Amino acid sequence: MDIYQAFQNRQTIRDFEQSDGNPRPIDPAHVSKLIKAGFTAPTNDHMRDWHFVLLNDLNQRHQLVSEVIKPVSRKRSENIINRWGLTDPDQREMYIDAIPRQFSMLNNCGCLLLPFYRQDLPLLKPKNLSALNSFVSIWLCIENIFNAASAEGIYGVVRIPAAEESKIVKTRLNIPANYEFPCWIALGYPAPGALRARQVSIEIETRIHQNQW
């Protein structure tokens, strides 16, 4: 697939196809291919000190997800975004759909991928922007994974863990102390009728400034 077509085709998907009551799996060769694409991303120190845990044992996955995430109703999600003061209709629609699916999307995806990256300095107390280089680099890797997945007809979503959630995940999976957990990556094949959130329409020329803002 042309790279620009892959960019255009990329979609955030939270409802995944099931097969015989279980998530339709992704071929391990495809998963390796996606991670390999991730490792082509630029990195701040050239070391690409990234590791990935594939949490595809469905019992273990359900146990971990159930420990850190509780299902939220659509009504509660509406109350949450009202407290946030969101008014854009497309943004509201996205959150009203997304918040209740945080639990199900991780349990029902074809592949649950957990990235970890080395972070020797305190992430949340950076002395300067350069202290965030490792954090930036892992997200370049993750972006590569999503665009490569799009080229394979695979889609998904990320979830940013809360502080306590991250601690529990790292403890349960025996992650070294100097590695950080930036997000869950849920990948799979879209379920029939899966909602594809509308993107905000941007006129690119209004965001490009010549020489000064």
C-alpha cells in the first residue's frame, strides 16, 4: 500500500471482530512485521531500548485488565465529559463512545501489545525538554506500528494508563524499574459496523505559517 494511503486509511477502532466467541487473532508473523516497522523509527540515542509484551493469553489478559479498569456506562461517560466542559459535537461523540469501551477494547482485541521503553530520569519531573527524548522516541515507534498496521488492514487504539494502573501492570508483568509503560495498544480487525470516529476537518493551509505566525 502507498504510504499516504496507509495514513489516510488509519482509523481508531474500539470494536473488534470475534471468532467463535473469542477475538479474531492476528497472525504472529503480522505482529512481528508491525513491531519491526516500529523499530525503524528514529530514536534520541540510537539504541532503540524498547521492549514489547504480547498479552494474548486471554485469561491472563482479562485478569490484568479487570484489576486496573472498571467498566463505565454510557450515561456516566456523558456526565464525565459534561464535567470536562466539552462542547464540540464530534469531540463529545468520540468520548461518549470511547469511555465505555476502555474495558472491552482491551479484552476483545486480536492482539494486546504493551510497549516499554527505558527511562532513567524521572519522566514527570523533567529538567528540560531533552529529558523527554526517550518518551518522544517510543511514540514515534508507536506511530510507525499504527501506520504499518493500516497497510495490513489492521486497526486499533491506544489507552494511556493512570499512575496506579501503570504501577500494577509493571509489577504483574515483572517490568524492570527503569522502564516506563506509555500505553496499551489494542490491535485487531474491525467488527462489522464498528464505529469510526469522525475526524475534525482541518484546512491545512490555515495551519501553515511562512516565516512567522
